[in-house]
Amino acid sequence: MAGQEPKELLLCCALQNAVKHGGVPQAGAVIGMVMGAHPELRSRAKEISALAQEAIADVAALSVDERVAKLQVIAPDMYASLFEKHEHKRALPDLEGAENGVVMRFAPNPSGPLHIGHARAAVLNDAYVKQYGGRYILRIEDTDPKRVDPEAYETVREDSAWLGLGITETVTQSDRLPLYYDLCRQLIERGGAYVCTCDNDRFRELKMAKTACPCRGQAVEKNLELWEKMLDHTFREGEVSVRVRTDLNHPDPAMRDFPAFRILDSPPHPQVQAHVYPLMNFSVVADDHLLGVTHVIRGKDHIANTRRQRFIYDHFGWNVPVYRHYGRMGIEGVVLSTSQMRLGIREGTYTGWDDIRLGTLRALARRGISPDAVRNAVLAIGIGETDISFSWDNLYAENRKIVDPVANRYFFVPDPVTAQIEGARPHTAHALLHPNDASRGNRTLECTGTVLVPKSEINRDVSMLRLKDLFNVTIAWDGTPPSFTYTGDSLADARAAKAPIIQWLPAQDCVPCTLLTQEGEIYGACEPAVKQELGKVVQFERVGFAKIDAVSDDGVMAYFTHR
């Protein structure tokens, strides 16, 4: 951009911002780009601010494809930079002790489909396995029957496959109960655990007072006897538990003699007939050891669990995996709670697990979000310990890089109104299927004088419109509705008049189209050729990307992806 006039610089930056993020750029962002690259212009701040507004207005008057084309012509390097791969930015920190390969695990609970929050652990673990080589275990943690949805066993596997995880083996914890029972017996024999029949409230009082409960001093033989009675149904739910022997003087009360096994009779487990179940901290340690897990990557909300689990490792004398805890990731704008989602589906608020108002991976897929975009967005976040907010804009930017080069362009007219254009002779519009790939060919739209245009574009502040790839129209507010008149084909005239360039459709050749967004439904019409794009992502010009979800004799149903 060296040697360019300030307005040219501002126009280039405004175009790049609009192409990258969609919509109309903010003045502050554009001015910041220019001032950062050309600090000598800071003394002309007032002038630059006025010129920025002009540049932004020029960009706003262009269609999405026209912005791309113009940026390619006046600033090809800036356009190319939008698609450069900066893989170094996604490099993950090295893992200690990983030189000879790793064994990692992704361990969801089968309470429902995977959502965007699950993707972080799933993708980070997968990336490290790919980086160092080794095994990647999908471990379905289902030892709490209250949190098991029988259908989720399959949906978790399907969602993991959609995300592209390189799973090498899958284990289900409910299949491994005999292993846990045997290890519990061994832990009792080592003096690392005891069977507690104390009332829960009484035990809590003693724990807070750093005082041992009466059961803690029982002989190993007595504990083994009580353990066998747990297994043979002598005890009922809530009457007994197995506790790991820790440090009663530990400053954190949650570390003091925490439970490892309990009895649960209701609800019944959908996979096995069982009475005694391990709690998470025990089953996780058992499986990480037995499966040879070398590194554990999980959120820092598990730091307390990591501390508890070390007591079990120490009792058995097992090697402890390398732990890395990343910061919390706040996710706004979608529903992630499995219980809320299930209730909403049951009550008819949501259409299913793939309702686009939800944060499930299935909902993202239905909207047209690529699994590679999810992976790239998660890797860009990384494994830092700082709490962050998930950026939907970053996810959409990653997805845009994937879909923009392949998505065909079409017109969709939301909330259409009919315009009878006086003086218009029959015209044929030849619009490119893709502005950067002429080899794909054109869409042909025949205009005989009656067209559909967006209702939002027809207002008293507008006296002239450019129907994209067609001709110019003037609007006269001499009645209701206003009158429309053909005023020539010149694109230059339209730009000189700063006429909005809008999408349109021949009234005699279009199909009804409903665009579903997270905010609601938008009714309109689209080109008939959209019906050929079933299951694909297209770009509705001036609207955004959309996935064509269903086609029928009645029209097209599409899901809004992003701008």
C-alpha cells in the first residue's frame, strides 16, 4: 500500500475488513488498520476520519461479490492474505515426556450428543496424538445411570467421527465393572480404602472437624467383609460407601476421605445389571492406568479431581500421567445444557438435537459449519490456562475460508415485493455461479419486466436501484405502491448515483424459500437452481451462506450459516 493516497488506503482496508468479516466495517477498525501501518497520518486524524466514512459508504454500496472482485484488483496482496495459512499460530505447546509417543483419551458422558464445549478437549487431545503419534481412546464414562441416555452411545460415536477424531479404540466403562470391583478389593487390602456406614450428614460434620469417623479404624478383614456385602445386595442405596483414605488434616475439606464407590438402584442402568458403581475419580484412575494413558488434557475445573486422583495413584504405587489443565471457555448464544435441551425437545421448543439454536455439533453441521472449521477454531484457542470466551466470529471466519471457495452464488429475496418496471424490454442476466471461478459457468435469469425485490430496499430515501447483473431502476413515490422505471444498463451510472445494488428474481421464475436463522424464520424466494444444491452450502448474495436442508414441490428450506 506504499505510495497510495489516504482514501485509497482506507478503501483497501475497508474492503479487506468487509470481505473477511462480512457486513459493513466499523470506522474504528478501518482507521486503526491505516494508522497502524502509516503512523505519519495520525496528525491528520480529522481528515482521515471523514475519508474513512466515505470509503465505508463506497464499500457498503457494493455487493459481496463486487467487494471481493474489487479487492482482488486494487489490493491483490491484501486479498491473498485472507487465505494464507498461519499454521504456526496454532502450534500447541510441547508435552513433556511425549518423545516416544502418547496415549490420550477423550472421555464424554453419554448423556446426549456432543456440543461445542466437548470439541475443545476432543480436538486438543487428537492434535497431540497426531503430533507425537500413539493411541487415542474414546472412553464412554457411563457409571452414573442417572446421566445416561441410551441413544447417546451411538450419537457420541457419530459426533466423534464427524469431528474427524483419530480414535484408535473405544471402551465403555459399564463393561468394565468387574475390573473396578477387583481393584477396589486390592485398595482395601492395601489399607488405602475402607467401607463407611456412617450417615452422610454425620460424616460431613466429622470431616469438617478433621476427625476420623468410626469406620476409618476398622480392620482390613472387616472392610473386605462389608465390601462383599455391598456386592451381594445386603445394603441398600444410601446406607454405605467406600472411601479413599487420605489426609484428614488436608486444608481442603474436599480432599478428606472422599468416596470411591456407592450403591445405586434407581434408575436401572440401560447396559448392565449392577448395584455398586464406582465414582468418577476411581474409575478414571483405574482406566487411565489400565489403558496406559500417558497424558491427560482437561479443563482446570478438574484440578481438584486431579488432586484427589493422586491419592489413589499413590496407594497403588502407579505412575501418574502428565496433566495439563486449560482455562474455562465461556460459550454464549446457544443452549448447551443437556437437561435443558432434552426438556425443550420434549416440550416442542426445539425440533431435535440438531435444532440450530442449540450448541450441539449436530446443530452446527446442519447449519453448514465444517468440522475442519471447528477444529481450526479450537486449535487457535489453544491450551492456555486463562479463562476465555468462545468467539463465534472466529469460528465463522474459519468456516468462511472453507466454504467461500466452493459455495455457488444465488439470489434469495427475503420478504419480497413485486415491482412492475415500466419501459423494461426483456433482458437476460448472466450471473457467475462463483465470482472467482468463471469455469463453473453462469446462472441465467430472464427478466420480462416484473421482478421480486426485498421489501427492505424500497423506501423513500432511495430514488434509484441497481438490479445486480441486470439494469438500473428509478423509483418515483407518486403513489402507493411507488412506480418503477427502467433507466439504462450502465453500472457506472448506478455507482455515480450511489444506488444500492440489490438482489432480485424474475417474478415468473422463482421458488418459495424459507431461511431458518437462530432468531427465527425469513420467508422469501430463491432461484430454481438452488434445488440442485441439496445438502450443500451456497451463498445467498447480500444475505450470507446457507445450507440447503430440504427441497420439495413446495420450495426450498435452508439454514443460515453465517455472513
